[in-house]
Amino acid sequence: MDSLPIGVDERIFTFAKAKPHHELDRGCKRPHVKRTRFTDLRHSHVLLLIEMGFSAVSIAERLGYESSDVTFRYAHLFPDKQGEMVRALAATRVEIW
């Protein structure tokens, strides 16, 4: 795996946190652009990762959550894993007796 182009202790963004908020507000003043909050972008990011098939553990690690926090907060968005397991087991129909 390639290393990141920045050091572990280096900042990714070189501007103050007010800058993105200012730019988001400025962009949302354009016609037909709904006001968006950064937390909305975070939720959209999580939804995209879920749709891409990443696990709750991987997503939690990326966001800095405990795994259970992501599971509880976004559980309704994860695929039906229990149902998938039941269907997969039923499809095998292994005779054990």
C-alpha cells in the first residue's frame, strides 16, 4: 500500500474551519441550491459508504466512531444481513443427519 503524501502529524487542510462554512454558505446562496450543513455532508458520506458495501466497523473507524455508534445511528440503512445469511444457509440445504 502506498504511503500518504503527508506526514502523520501534518494537517490536511491549511485553512481555518470557518473557511469551509463560509464557502458552503456562499454556494447555498445561489439560486435553486438548498441550504446544506456539514453534518448533512457527513451523513451523505456514510450513506455512500454503506451503499458501496463497506462494513459498520470500517465506516466507524473512518469517522472516528465506536462501531456500535455507527450501527445504532445508521442501522436502518445497512442491507438485510440477517436475511442474507438465512437465504444463503437455506440455499445450501446441507443434510446433517
